[in-house]
Amino acid sequence: MFGAQPMEDSGALFGLLESLFPVRFESRSNNDYDSLAGVVLMHGDRDAANQVSDLGLPVFVVLHDEGTRIPSEGAKVTLTHNSVLPRPMRGQTLEVRESLDVAIVAARTDEVVVAAMQGEPIWVLGWRGGAARHFVGTPLPALAGKDFLYEHVNDKQFICFLPLIQFLRDLTAADAWTPPPIRASFIFDDPNLHWKRYGHVDYREMARHAEKHNYHAAFATVPLDAWFVHRDTADLFRENKGRLSLLVHGNNHVRSELGRSFSEEDALALAAQALRRIAWLERRSGVEVSYVMAPPHGPCSEAMMRGMVRVGFEAACISQGWLRELRRESDCRSRIGLAMSENVAGLHLIPRFGMSSRNFRTRILLAAYLDQPVIPAGHHEDAANGLELLEQLASFLNTLGDVHWMDMKSIVRSNFSMRREKEVLYVKMFSRIIRLKVPEEVKQLCIERPWLNAGAAERLRWREDQTDFKVIDSYGEEPIAIKSGAELEITSVCSGLIHPDNVPGLSPPLWAIARRQFCEVRDRLSPAVGRLLGSSMAKAKSDRLALSELRQRQ
């Protein structure tokens, strides 16, 4: 890096980027380019860039100190169809929701515009001597204190993050891991199998709509509701399992149910009871449930996560806001939210966002760019005006490429990246259980589990083509002999794993049962109440108009 005090200005940012990419940043004085793979000019100019390019080095130049400023809040950023961008980003328009200090970058005749704000170039790409030259007018995120990079690299300031990250991705492409394809699912919290409708959601209508517009809807169901299954509704889910599925939503569905301070025993008991109820639901309905938790009202404590992973939950789906609160005091807080999933207390966490978010397009693009599952979430009220919102979301998502719409279990088990070196396949796990097909001519497998700190160990189980599991008690990423073309299931077994049936039971408080019954009745009556209120309001409006006309005639 070159420029006036570059490490002092952005040292926290570059330190974080070193943990995300196989790079090391060094602050250099002018003209010292020995042993460099690329150059970042923090306060650069084109003359300095020319000098770097003549050495055959790619260069990233911040021209932020030059050029005319653009009023940015509420402005539109247009990304071109340039091949430097990954396919989902090409041709997209993003809205800037915060005021940013952005400068115009004049594009020369031998350069192309990658991004423009209000029609003015802010990211320009050129080539010289076979080396790429990126010129940007956007400021780099400045991290301080307990900042999360995601607090800067979000749907509000995405354009400040994108150019540098793309430069580093291109620079390290030879060592890059291959991520999974774009994967997506809608989540609706609360519905159950008691009837063919739940509030504003009509399951049959949604299954037909999902087939027509290509999406998947997963319903986070409350384990307390497992006491009854409507047979026709269960049949509908089984017949449409490619479009409709279930996951877990708390246990009794009381406020902040999973976010309280728990003892180890209480957390384990609650998590085990939830899975016992879900197992009962699966047996009665014949509908498979993803062992993925959507915490009621958002929060989930680390004690609860430790209990969930011990009884067999594979993951939890949680908002970025609650994830940041969980890791506020963590040493790795700054990079939270940038990985395919996060591991907290042994449980993998998948981010989700509100499906009715005003800036949902940018949130979708950001998740896709970070190789995260795209999980827009909501409640039955989001279907109060029909399924147009889902159609809009699915239509946009399906333009981004080969989108794989999945249930949450399939999403969790596809959370891994791969890298191949001749006959050896390297797999980096972002879930405890993954499934993959071994490429042809691959004979060995090496598995990385990023959540294990140096010296930490967990049992590794794997099997090929539904054969018996093989187990390594202490696996250290050494090569494993495998069969080319085989279907693999790989599990990293947490310490202290216990079957839910072996955990002492809980008696649900009567008030929790009554509360859940009240909430369900309220939800189921919501469409009728809405129609009644709408009719009353329409009649009142009609009466007011009639009275107004009468007064005018008088």
C-alpha cells in the first residue's frame, strides 16, 4: 500500500481483509515494488498508477481526493455489464441510503466504466501492460473500536465495499475456493399443519404460485403446535415438498424464548423438548422438518446455541442485527456477517432479512455476492395483499443466474466451498453436515473446518453412497482416500452430543399454552377481521362522500 499514512488510516480494514483473503498488506514507501502481487494507492494519481502498471502489477487507485463530489444520499448506482463483475451484479442498480463522500472519476478513452452514480463514473477499469487498473472515487470503509465491517458493508454503503473486494478476488483468483450456486428460500414464521390455511397464507395456492414463479417457501413451525396434524394439509406438504417445507420456530413461542440467560441444563432441556415434539410431528404427518431453528422474535443466547447443537440442531437462521449483538464482545467481531455462515457456540448461523425490506434488491445482491443463502423472511401478514410480493422477489432473484430454491436442510447441507488440486479435493465446511458429489478423477479429500481453533478437535464422520459411516476421532485435515464420483455425507460431530430422548423433559406452563392458542386464533381470524374492517371503512368513506355531495347540493 502506498499513500499518506495508509496503514494508520485504514489499518483495521486491511487487517480484516487479511483474514478474509490469502494476502498480506504492507505499507511501502514510493517506488518500492519488490515482491508485490498488487498495489493499493490510497491517495493515488494516474502517474503513480502508470509507474505500477509498467511493472506488470495490478493496481487499485483511490482517487477520492480528486474530482467533483456527487450528492449521494438517495442516489442510484448503476453497475455495467463489465465482465470484471460477477454475473449477479452485472447491470444492476443500487440505491445509496446514506450520505457518502463520493467523487467523479473521469474515464479515458481506453478505459471502461464499471459503476456510475447519477450517470457520473465512480469506478473505472483500464489495462496497461496486461495489468488491471482500478480507479475509484468511493471512500474505503473506516473501522474503529467495536465496529463490524458489515455495518459499513451493507445495503446502505455496498458500493464503497465492492470495488476493493472485487480487486482482491481477482488478485487471488488462482487460490480461490469455488462457492455453491445461489441458493434461496422464503421463510414464514409461525404457521403449522392444523389446517390448509394459516392466516393470510393458503398453502395450496402458495404451492401453485411457487411452481409457476419458481420459488420455495419454508414455514417455521412452533413445536408446541405438534399436538395436531390436519391430514389433508400434511398430504399437501408431502406432495409439494419441492415448493413447501417446514423448519423449527422456538419451542413454546413465548417472547424472547431463546434469548434469555440459561443454565446449561435448562438450555439443553428446552432444545431437546423442541426436537422431541418435532420428531412426533414428523411421525404423525410424514413431513420431514429441517432441524434448523428460527428463533421467535429474533434473539438467541449463546447458552441456547450450545444446547441446540448438542441435541442435533444443524443451524439457526437469524437476522444480522441479532448476530452483531451476539458477537459484540468477540475478538472476531469485525468480520461477522461476511462469511457463508457464522459459527457461534458451535452452532452455524445463517443470516436472513425482512422480505418487505424497502431495499430488498440490494440485500439480495449482497447475500449472493458473499456466497450466502438468500433468505427473505416474514409472516403471514406479508401475504395479506396476495402473493405479488413473493412474485416480485422471486422474479428478481431468478434473473441472477442458476438459483437453487431449497428447503433449509438442503441449504445448510450445501454450505461449503471447494478447491481442487489434481487428484485432491479440498472442502471447506460452513455447516456441521454437508453432502457433495466427488468430481471425476478425484481420489483424495481434505476437509477444513474454519470454526475449530488451533489445536481444537472434533470427530469427523463420513460415508460414501449410503454405506456405513467411517469415523476419525481427531482429524487434522490429512488426506482421506475416497471413490471418484461417489456421493459423500460428511459430519463434524460436536463434543457432548446427546440424543433428545436422553434429556429430562419439561412441563410447558399453562400460560404459554394459552398464549400460543390466543396467537393462533388471532392469526387465523386476521383475514376476516381485515375484510370486516375494510368493509366498515369503505362504508364510512361512502357515507362521508354522500354527506359531502348532499351538502354541496344544499
